[in-house]
Amino acid sequence: MASYYYLISSLPSLRTDAPMPISYDAFLEQCRSAVNESTFKTLKELDANSSKSQIAFVRKWSSFNSRLTAELNRRRREKFGKKSEGNSDRDSEIEKIVSAAMGAENPLVAEKILLNAQFAYLDSLVAMHFFDDNVLFGYAVKLRLLERQNIFDTAKGKKEFTRLYDSIQEQIMNIGLEK
């Protein structure tokens, strides 16, 4: 446990509105000599969607993330007029998060809303932990979420949207010329 004091206090803070200050591989490298083999294996295999674990922290995170995903899927089905199956164990907090994301002005803002909610939930899981595995697991999941966020590129997104839009317009014009 003593090795955790230095490790955890030396990790850079993670924020949803800032770039990743450390890669997942660099994080693992820092953990390698400070944690036991079992914890290191869990960290190495951990991702934002980990679900099958004996570790309570990972199970709680997975449950939250699964409920969030299920509510997003349910709301998307409803948005497209598809009937969604009744789910009596819906969570009002998750419904609020999803409502905010679904009402966002664009998909990137929606993703930020979801990311902020995920970070807040992870913070609640590590709230009374300071120098233990739970802090490392929370940090690891946050890093994985930030890795996913780094995939989003506004310029590339606009370019792809324009490409798709132009392609659709061209197809429509071609249909008009064929008639």
C-alpha cells in the first residue's frame, strides 16, 4: 500500500475538458512496479465497458454504464418511432442525463454531457478511497473514456458530414436526371 501513495499522488489529473495528460500505456507502466500482479492484470484488461469482474468497483461501474447505454438505446428507439420494451427498473438520474444528451445541440455536445456524467459517477465510486485499488480502477476507466473522446475530431466530423451530404445530393440529382 505504501507504494500507492507515490503512484496515486504522481498521476496527473484527468478532466473532461482537457486532452489526455498521459496515455493508458504510460499509466500501466507507472503501475507495473507499484501494484500486485492481480491488480495489474485487472488494470491491463480494464476498459470502459468491462462487465465480468469479481471486483466490486468494476461491477458497480459496469452496472451504471450498462443502465446508461440501455436508456440511450431506449430513447433512440423511441425517437425513431420504434416501440421500446417496458423497463420497470429505470433510474431517474440516468433518465435526466440521457434527456440532456438527447436535447443537445449536436452529437459532440451530447458526448460531452455523457462523459461528464460518467466522470461524476466514477468520482462518487472513489469518493472515500484515497490510496487503494479503487482509485486506480477509477483513474483507469476515466483514461479509457478519454481515449474514446480523443477519437472525436470536429474538423473530421464536419468533413465527413459534408461528404455524406454531397453524396446524398448527387444521388438525388441522378434520380431526377433518370426520370
